[in-house]
Amino acid sequence: MADLDRRGIPGVMVASEAFRAAASAQGDSIGFEPAIVWVPHPIQNRSAEELRAIAATAIEQILAQLKPY
């Protein structure tokens, strides 16, 4: 994400809530705060229908994060 940002390419990271602490630590270590949309954990082993529901809920947040670019 930091590389894309440096090149002027907008991006949004989508990650499950279980990775908040890791994402924060990574961002702090490289001095970059990416746009992140958090989704419910776990993602693995979800049905296609459940994944579609998560995506439908997240899409507006994802698009909103992209607007500043």
C-alpha cells in the first residue's frame, strides 16, 4: 500500500478485525497509515453467500476511502 501511495495509485486495504494490532504495528514501523476497511473475522471458511454479504457491507466504506484521491 505504501508503494502504491508513493506512486499516486489509490488503494484501500481490506482486512479482518483480528489483524488490527498487526496492521497498526506495521504502519508504525514504516511510518505509513494506509486506508483500511475492517471486516468481520474470520474470513476463511465462510460460504460464498456470507462473503457476498460482507463485501456488500464493506463496498461503501471502500469507495469512501478512495474519494480523497
